[in-house]
Amino acid sequence: MESTEEERVEMLRKMLSSEYSPKKPKSKKMQLFSFLAMLNAYDPEAYLLMSECQQILGPPDPIHGGPPFEKRMEPFIDFIKLSGPPEHKCSIDQVFAKTAVNELAALGLSRSATMKEFMVSLCGDPIQQRIIDSIKTLLTTRELEEKGREKFSRLILDIQEKENFYNAVSVLKTASDKLTAYPIFPQTISRLYYIRGGIIDYKKAEEWANTAIRRAPKNSYVADTLGQVHKNQFLREARQPEEIFRKAKVAFRAFKDVEVKADEEVSPDMVDSAGTESISVTFNNRGYFGFMQVAKIAFEKLSKFKPNPSLNHSFIQEKKMEVEAKFAFFQWYLAYSQPDMQSLEPSYFWKDVVLCYEMYTTKKATESITFAGLLDILNRGLFTSKGRRALFEEHQQTVSDLEANQCLLKGNYEANFDVKAAEMYILSNIILSNKMHNSPMLTPVKQLQAIIDRFLDAEQRNRSPEFYLLVLLLFWSDGQSQAVQEEEDEEDEQQSTEDDFSEDTTWEDEASDDDQETREELGQLSLDRLLDPDLQEYVTLMEQAFETTKYAKYLRGRYLLPLFFLGKGSGLFKWIHKSKLDAIVEQKVDAEIADEQGERTKEKWRRIHEMWITGDVWRIQEIQDILSPINVEPCQSPRSPKDHKIVYVLAGGKKIEAKTRVDPDDDSALGPMLFYLGFTIQGPLVFRVRDPQMFGQ
């Protein structure tokens, strides 16, 4: 009769007790078994090759007449899994590996001692990359928990808890000495010395951070460790004004170094043939964010003192412009993207940015009217908004609030014949239409088309992605009957397109006759565009603008958020702001957990997040009722990136290229698909959705 798992665990405990004693020399087979146990207790996928096992056991090797491996490893062989060919691998099931590690530690063979012996035995010359990867996994990979990543790897945390702080440092020092090309080990030692819970020693933390920097002088993530050391020392030790100014200066300098290095890093596909550039899949925002945190800490510390108001004022004024610039950066950075589909920035991220901005400018962050800020305005008050996550008190914007915004931005546009002012005015109308589609304050679509049309031909290559986003939103076909469109046109305005140009264009009244004739000719050309816009051209220009402006650099590797979806309405009303979907999802989850006990906020977050990840949002009837399915055709394009493919969207009788996210679990062969159209800051994005009628089949 086969033994149960519990019985085998007990057998293993007894075996280890009889085979190991700290008073006797450790056998080679015990050493090998302890190595395999350590590996698989903390990395279930790890293994050692048979050749490496034989190396540890030493002579006589079976090929030289020695006993077979199975015989040499008795009685441990019953717990070792052997696989192959072609590679003969040795490993232990994680349940038994954990049992062995705990039992051996209780018998006197500590985790730290085993790990150091492992590195001494297997870090020869040359070192196998797989062994290096296993060491990095055990000593530096931090597990992702519900509240974020652990501070250290599970093994380092266990050594700290079950042994002591210095043993954890000793293991990492051994790794640093053996693997001298890798900055991650001195980085981790530095973190041990400055993070609470350990033995705080900023001098040693700084030394180890600098050791890491010497190993990777161009790497911004390595440089960030030194910034964190100085920030934490500044936070905990600076008390008097002179010390505050001095330590703040040191921390600012460290984060500036991070910022400079991050700006010089490129994505892997941008590396030249010589490979001289520093590579980073994503832009490292820690230099920018570190500056904001240090500035915030400095302000809070200085506010407690009034011995030299002029000095404090000088410091604040010196940093104010940079604080404003970095606030603007994070405003669009977080409005347009998140780290990936499955994660968000920590809740304190936006909180620190906002508090710092408000301290240095004495302005409210919610009153900062930028394109990204205006886009975010409909998110306020929602459970998923970054303001609510930062625990700010937020209220949803009323129709009156949005109408006041639109009126203000209209006046700004009329006073400044400027493309940025035009963009803000147009966007304010789209935002208002999402709140109240029949607001009397809304500007007719044709007037908005005429406004943006005036800027279309000039400086095409210098326009922003936001500009072309608005062009596409304004000129995209409604896909409705001509009769309905004509009826809405009559409601919107009782005048011809030509009248729109003359009434909206105040500068034409004072123009010369020659200028007037020229503008009438341009108006005629624009009329052709209004009737037959080349949407593909604007999609291409939007993608090019994304690549040539700051966005491609700073948003690389991040998940670009859908900003608008194509709905079933017409005119401005056909564009559904993502906040409307978020509100529907929130209501759905609220109804599900209304009668449940426990930590409702945490559970609500989990369910909302999961609905987007799994695609369950598309099953909600209220969302199906407002979104408009589109027709697509396959498109074989060499431009398709690895995580997207290109399709043709059929709109207004034309084919327009759009990306569609490739979902590895999404097999169209399983049944009919629906397609919804969204827009990110990069361009149109098609969402492939299982036909709701097929869900569950």
C-alpha cells in the first residue's frame, strides 16, 4: 500500500534525524540532499543536472567503476526525482524540500550555512548561467503579496527571522564575492542596512549602494538604491534647518543622477549593433518620484521652523518650477498608462505627488487644467480613481462644474488663437457630452470640426497625439442613417457649413480682401475634408506623433489605458469615456458584495480588477447596451508588434488600421467574436470579445 504524503513527510523527518548530526562530519550525500532541498524549497522549478550532483558527490564516478547514483544517495533517493534524457535532472518535490530545510535547521544545519556551501561548491569557473539564475531567485526575488512586493526574498526573510540579520548579510556577501559582475547582491545588502526591521546603518548602506553602482554605472535602477539610502536618512535624521538643507541637497543630487541615467536608457529594440546603450524595458520613474518625495519631506520639516523665513522661501521658490513640471509629468503619465494590465502604482504614489505639488504651489491639484487633467475629471469620485486610492476626499463633477469648465476654456480659445487652447476647448465638450449629452452649452460638432480643421494642414509633423486623438474623435463616422444625421444636424444648428466658418472665425472680419479670398479657398478644401476625411492618414499621424514625442520613451513597456470607447450614440455622444464603464463595473460589484462580511474594500478592489483582467466586463448587459460593436477584417502588416496584431476597422466605407491586443487565451475558433473600438494615447485599439450569447458555452 502506497504511503500518504503525511506519512512520507514523517519518514523524511526520521531519516534526517538519523542521518545528520552536527557533531559528526557531514556526508557528501547529505550535502547534496541539503542543496536540492534548499533550491526546491524556495524555487520549485529549480534543479541540478546529474553531472553537477556527481561533482558534489566526488569520486568514484559511475563511469569510472563507481556505484550508481541511486546507490550512493541511499536512503535519500526515495525523495529525489530523476528526469531525462536528454538532460538528466535532479530535484525534490517542494513539500518534502520545505520539510527537509526546516528539519535540518532544527538539527543545526542552518539555511545560511547551506546556501553559502551551495555557492562555494557550484560557483566555479565558469559558472553555469542556470546556477546564477537560481542564486538570484533565492536571494533577490521578492514575492508579490496583496499589499505589494515583499521587502526581500523569502529565503532572506526566513534567515533574518529564524537566524539573525548578520547571517542574511553574510549570505549576500558570499553571493556578491562569487558573482562580481552582478549589482543586485550589493544592492540588496544596501537595502538590508537602510530598511526598517534590520540593523540601520546608513554608512554601510551607502557603501554597498556605491559598490552596486560601480558594477552597473549606467543603470538607473541601480542608481536609485543610493537615492533611497539618502532619502531614508534624510527622513529619519535631519532635524535642524541647516541639516535639512544639507541632507536634502544630497538626496536631490542622488535622484537627479537616477533621472539622467533613466533618460539615457533605451528599450531593447533600440540598441545599436555595438550594444553600447543602457537598456531598460520600461522608463524608470523613480528619479522623478524620488525628487517629489524629498521635496515633500523637506517642506514638511522646514514648516516646523521659522528662524529664517527668507531662506525657507528661497528654497521653496528654487524647487517650485521643478515640482510643477514633475507634477505635470505624473498627471499625464498616470492618466495614459499603468505598469501593466494586472497592476497599478502603489496608492501612496499619487498621494505624495499631489501633496508635494500643493505644498509648493498653494494650488489645488484638482484645479490644474491640462489635457490629461481634463481627461481624468470624470474619474473623480469613482472607487477606482487614483484620488480615492490615495485616500483623498473626492466628489464627482456635476454638470454645472463641467459646463463652467467648458465656458472657461471656450473663452480661453477665443482669446488665444492657439492649438493647445483649441484642444482643451474641444475636449471639454466631449467630456461634458459624457455627463449630459443634451447640455445646451455643448458646441455643435461641425463647429468643433471647423476649429480643429484650421490647424490640420499646418505643422502636421509637430502635432501631439492628443491633437490627432481629437481629430479622429470628431471625424469618425457615426455609422448611422443619413436621415437621422440630417435630423440631428437641424437640431444642432440652423445654418450652413459656410456660415460656421464665418461666425467662428472672428479674425476673418478684419482680414483684407486677398486674405478673405484665400481663406474661402481653404474653407472649400476643408469642406472636402469634412465630407470625406482620410481617417487612415490621421491614425498614421497619431502613431507617428506618439513615437516622436515624449510618450514612446516614457510610456514604453507600460499598459496604455483606453481613454474612450465607441458607443451607440452619434456626434460627441458616441464616444464613451472609460469612467462610464468603471462606474457600471463598480455598481455591479457593489451589488455582489452587499450582503458579504469581511474587508469589503479589499474584496471590492480584487473583484473590479479581476473583471477587467478576465474580460467579464464585456458580459455586463449595461456595458453591452452602450458600446457599439464594429466590423473588422484581418490585415497582414509587418508593423504588428509582438503583443498586438493589426486589423482593419471598417468605418464610413473605409478600412482603417488599428491594433488589437493579442490574448493568448483568446481563441476565435471557440466561437463568434465581437469587436469594440477604443482609443489609447497611441491610437485606435480593438478589443476582441467573445459574443455575449456564447459566454459559458
